[in-house]
Amino acid sequence: MLDSDNAAFILTGVSISLASCNPGRLPSMSRGLGCKLIDDGRQVTIFLRRSQSEALLENIRSSGGRVANVFSLPSSNRTLQLKGSNARIVPFAAEDIAVIDGHIADFVLEVVPLGMSEAVVRAILAYQPDDLVSVVYSPSAAFSQTPGPKAGAPLG
């Protein structure tokens, strides 16, 4: 689903949002703290704070695993959206702390030159390891959401 360029893109200092909706179609969303690709890039893992994601996690359970995942680079507004229908919630693996810490460091490098305070960014992305959870899904659709004439276009 992801070519090497888009796979590399989602692993940079992008802003990550994961969303789902309940059976009544009421959406919920949480900020991702990082991601990794598994199974040779056929699956995406998003790391979330459980305490800030309860509605999202419940919606994933009640929707049968439907998710929409957005990755956006603030300096360019390049944005990619992935959708999946088989998301599952799995326990957080302690070895993925390095992935989260690397993502936060990359995001800080991305947004501080744009005028964001490093202290504020780090506060927004602060976490406790025992509050982390992972959501794993296989992308079934991918779209360019970068503002402009091709926004919303499916990726080939």
C-alpha cells in the first residue's frame, strides 16, 4: 500500500492523528506519539496515550477496527491519509519507547523553526510508559491530503 517514499515520510517528524467513529458515526481522534511499520510495511503501528484515547479505543472496538490515520508535515503541509478496517489494540512493547522518543525529537526539530516552543511541544507530547497502548492495522486505502488540486486523490 505504501511506496518507499510514503513509508519513509510517515516515519519522520510528522504530526500523527488516528481517528475512528462509533456505530452512530460520532468520530473520535487522538494524537499519535509515533509510528512504526511492521510486516515489511504491510502494517502500521500507532502509539497512543490510553488516558487520552479511551473514546477512540472504544470506537475501534465497536467499529470492527475501522480507522483513519493522518500524517502531516507542518513545514510543508504535505499530508497523507491511510485508512484501515482491521485495527486492533495491542499492549505497548517497552522496546518501542525509543521509537516514540525518536519521533518526538524529530517533531521538535520540525516545529521549533516554525515558532513553536520546544517546552510546549514536549509538554503536549509528554507520556508515562505505563499509559501507552499500540494500535496496529493494515492500510487498505491511501490518499494525498496535501492542500491543493490533488487533495483527496487516492495514491496509486
